[in-house]
Amino acid sequence: MKSRIFMYLFIFALLAVVFQYVNSKNILDKYEEDITKLKGKNKVLEEQTLQLQEANEDLSYFRVEGNEDALSYFESLGYKTEELIPAIRDGLYNMNNYEGDDHPIVPYASMTDQQILINRVRILNHKWILANFTDGKHWGEIFVTYELDDKGGLTYDLGEYFLYPVNQY
């Protein structure tokens, strides 16, 4: 009787070990499959990251923040670029607070009930700015030059401008 109990225990232990082996093998195979999938996804994401970094470099090429020569120009005049660049941008945005129909720098009058407002500003370098404007229906862009006087004042001069035709769809 004792030998049968040991035989049954041995068979039970053997079945438990086989079950554990099969279960562990399945788990490891699943983990390896998951790792392979994630490595593939990781490679794709790394490629996309590189593409986005290249696109970001292209988009930020004409920006004063990435233009060392323009920043050096401001610093050589004694300006702190961290304060000056937002002041230049804010100077154009502050022109949106005007009375009457004529915007101080945009050469077009509003053709709707709303005022013309400057929406976006991109400072290209230490002399040039691009900005777009709208009255809610009509859109356009302006090319502005700016200068700093000896007292730190800003003067903006309109260079070029255009208004997009209204789409009649």
C-alpha cells in the first residue's frame, strides 16, 4: 500500500512538473512574441521621431530663436533676448487694440463687422517679421521690418502684404 501511495505521489508530482513546464513555456513564448512586436513598433517610432525632428528643424529654420547671428546682434547692442523677443511680438499684437476701421499696420480695411486682427507672428531675424491677419472672413499676410532705436523703442514698417481671395465654394 505504501508503494502505491509513493507511486501516486510520484505520478502527481510528475504531472505537476509537466504542467508547470508547459505553462512556463507558453508564458515565455508569449513574452518573446510581445517583445518582438514591441521592438518592431519601437523601431517604427524611432524612425518617425527622426522624421519629426527633421521636420521640426526645417520649420524652425527661419526663427529668431534659432538664429545665432540675430541673437548675437541683439546681445551686442546690450539687449536681453529673453525679454526683447516677446516684446517685439507683443508690439505687433498690441496693435490689435485700435479705434476706428483702419489697423495701424495692416493696409486693408475690414470688410465685415469685425476688426482686422493680427493672429500669428513669426520673427524671422533681427530685422524681419511675418504675420497673418484676418477679419473673420478675409485672410492675408504681411511682411514687416522693424528697428530698435537708441532708447529701446520699436518701430515697425510694412514691407509687403497680400490678401487671399475669398473661396466661393
